[in-house]
Amino acid sequence: MLKQVEGGFLSLHLIWKDHLITHLSFADDLIVFTKGNIESVYALKKVFKDFRSCLGLEVNRDKSDLFSAAISKEDLSYINLILNIDNGILPIRYLGLPLLATRLQVTSYQSSDY
């Protein structure tokens, strides 16, 4: 992924740009951050293809979700089509905690229906 960023093909999300963070890995889970433009989506698709070619592993699209912000419905539909990944709905729980765009509150640690 870093080669795609350095080559100018994959644009980073503004929050992570200064730190060159393209993804976070947790056990067998992966969170990928991109700017969300069409060029970056095609670069990400190439990364997934290269990953499959090198390791023989493939993204499980049934267990994958796409989360976005500030993207038009048309662009988002096109991104879904390119990556063959459906949209997810926040909040979701990961390792027992909700993934939120805000700071966790005490109630965030309590059990809930998400």
C-alpha cells in the first residue's frame, strides 16, 4: 500500500496523511484508510489483487464493510461496484467496543445492542 501512496496512486485520508497511515491490522482484521476518490479505490483494488497474487489470500467480501463520509451517493455506488464491498453502518463493535467517530464515554463500555 505504501508503494501505491508513494507512487501517487493511492491518496490518504486527510486525518492520516501526515503520519502515512494507510491501514491498521488487528489479528486477522484490517482497516484501510483512503481519501475515497475513484483513483484511490482503483489503487486499493490493485493492492488487493497483488496481495492475492503474492500470498494466495483474498479479501472476504462477505465479512467486509465499506464506511464512508462526505462522498456522493453516485460515487459511493461506483466504489461499491469497483470493490464489490457493501456499505456498513456505524456504530459497530470491535473487540467488544463500539467504533465511533467521537470519544468513548463510560456508557460506551457497557453492553448494548450494536
